[in-house]
Amino acid sequence: MKQEITESQFVNEIVNDEHNNMSYEGARALYEYLEEMEEITFNRTEIRCQYSEYENIEEIKENYDDIRTLTDLKDRTIVIEVPKSEKLIIDSNF
């Protein structure tokens, strides 16, 4: 079921989802990205399956052998940089 949602509701739902490890800052950055893309309908399961948050590019490189740089990653998928941190959110469907 999809529903329209405010930023505050979105962040709270994502951060309090026991199956999602996204930070408050990451959830806000994801909301802002989705709002820019005009895709703010909420389906927690779809979001959990599609987007993943990483502490930094080094953590991503540990999980994906073919990624060497942030540019490599950006060439392959959507990358949302979390403001004031090294955290990155990626579209895991690449």
C-alpha cells in the first residue's frame, strides 16, 4: 500500500523500521532526493529493498569488488550523499 507522507513521517518510519539500518540523516537525505524526483509515495518495504546506507565509500568498496571510486559508483547507480558526513545512500538495484 502506498501513501503520501510528510518528511517527518517518512524519517520516523524509516528510522524506526527494525529491518532498516538507515540513520536519521540518511532518511532525511533520501526524503529530499525522492521529493526532488517527485516520488514521495511511501512504501516502507520498497524503500528498504531499494536503498542502502553506507558509512563511506570504503564500506561500499568492501561490498562491491568492481567499485574503486565514488565516480565508479555514480557511473553505475544513484548515489545520495548525506550532508555533513561521509555517508552515502545508494540504489541497491544496480
